[in-house]
Amino acid sequence: MKVLGIESSCDETAASVVEDGRKVLSHVVNTQIDIHAAYGGVVPEVAARSHIEVINPVVNQALREANCTWDDIDAIAVTYAPGLIGSLLIGTLAARTLATIHSKPLYPIHHVEAHVYANFVVEQSPNLSFNLPSEQPKFPMLALIVSGGHTQLVLFRDHGDYELLGQTQDDAVGEAFDKVAKITGLPYPGGPSIAKAALTGDPHKYRFPKSKLQNPYDYSFSGLKTAVLRAVQAETGHDYTFPSHELPGLLNDVQRANFAASFQQTAIETLVDKAELAFNAYSPASVVIAGGVAANQELRRMLRERLPININYAPIQLCTDNATMIATLGYYRAQALPPVDPRDLDVTPSLSMTNTAWAL
């Protein structure tokens, strides 16, 4: 079964074709990072307009690279939640139209859940060269989902049968990376720039707090972000009344690297501490990480070091937003659920995974 996936929840316009929920045939991503870098973050209206411009070419390219015609496609899967409403509307409208024109079954996909399914891709066509896992994860599976908008620990008992153990109560970890990068004068997006700066920094130079919440699996990163801001103010000889946008110009490269390394160390330890706690409590057969922050090499290293289980990480290209993960989850949903009527599909910008479990 070949599924065309379409993703447009934020600032990437993507389309992919995946076969049988395990083999990626094409993987096309048009990113808007350069457009939004000038603003230090994603501008929703700009993102939506960019999606309109490229959605059709991206879909056509995905079909072409998969060596497929519409006769070869068995279903369409599209992100309908969560995300920026304008961006979601472009992708779903395209998918609804294509499903109607070509008489294809349509499956709505939750973007955050789909990130987990990047780990189920273990084969690829000859035109691709991803460093894929050797085998698919086994259930029960513990998933650490870490991105710009989401930080969650989820226990999957089977496809569509999962329990949300904990989640962030404020900033997601990726959002914290972006904000700390802005405080220290590192470029957007913050995740890669902090990781790069941290390579030459001292992770023990500054001591930052870890959140302690009632639910041991919940996260909070707003306090860590504020602690970094206060430390930068103290380092530069200023108090909270000093304009924060002027702080980056007062730091040298050594200070900037030390702040990046110390922040990253605390943020990653916080993620891994709770993942280790959940692993010991639930004894899963496999552990996966998903989302843009899953590309962080220090997170991968620390998880391998702390958990007594072999972890097969998805390639970096499948950690950030993409349509391969959408098409992959679409296959598994198609095995258990009927398609939706394209005329009835609507977007839900803030839908939580707690409302989307679908196991029969």
C-alpha cells in the first residue's frame, strides 16, 4: 500500500510517498527557515503564503521521485492538527482536493503522534540515502517527543493505543532552545545553533535549576529559560531592568559558548531524567525519540548512556517536520480506521494527543 503524505503544520511544506508503513519512496521538504530567520521566529501569515506558493510543486515532485502516478497511490494522509491554523488549512485543502479529484481515501493525521512514526521507517528506495534504523520499534514503546511546540512522554501499547504520561506545563524544550539562543545572541533556529556553540563551551560553567513538578513525568522549561536570562544579566553586570535585547552584544564568544553548553546540559538532563524514570517504571520493549530536538546529538548520547536498552535513532532528516512520518502513520491508521469524507475534514490547531488515541 502506497500512501502520499502531506505536511504543512508550521514552516515546512512537505510531501512523501511511503510503502506499507516502512519503506520511504520519496521525501520532499521545502523549508522556510531562511524566510523566518530575519524575524527570529515563524511569522504565521508569511508561512501560510509560502505554503500556497509551493504545495502543488512539492506534491508533484514527491510523486515524480517515487516514480509514481496517481494510479499507484492508494491513500492520502495529511496533517490536520496541531499547528498554525493558516498553514494547516493550506495542506488540508490541497489533500481534500486531491482526494476528491483522484478518488483516494483520505486520513487525517495528528502531527505530534506522526513524529513517533518516523522511527518506523526502516527501508528506502535507491534514490535516497538515509541512515535508517535496522528494525521497527517493538511494543510496548516509550516515546520521548521533543520539538519546538511539544515535550511529552508517551507510552504506546500498540498502534493507536497510547497513554500520555507527562508533558510540558509551559515552554516546550525546543521553544526554550530558541529563546535562550535569542538571549545569548545565537541565530535562529536555536536548537542547532546552541548545539554547535556548546561544542566549545563548558557545560558546568553555570548551574541552572531543574523543574520539580507534582507529576514526575511532567516538564517545565520556563524557569530554566529565566535562569539563563538572569545569569546573562549578572555576567554582564546588569539587573532585570536592563533591556534584554541589548544583552547579546555584551557577550563574547567564550561566554556565549559556556551559556549554550550549560543550558543544553541542564535541558537534556531534564529530558533524560524523566525518560529514565518512566523506563524503570514501565519496562518498555523499545524507546524512541521524536521531533526536531531528537536531532540533538547530546540527547542521543545521554539516552544511550543512561538507558539499558539499544536505541535505534531515526535519521536527522526524519526528526524535523516532514511528510514521510505523516504517510507512515497514515498507513497504520488505514489498517484500523475508515477514511474521512474530504468535504468534512477540518483543522484543529491545538488538539492534544490525549484526544486522539484510535486503537479499536
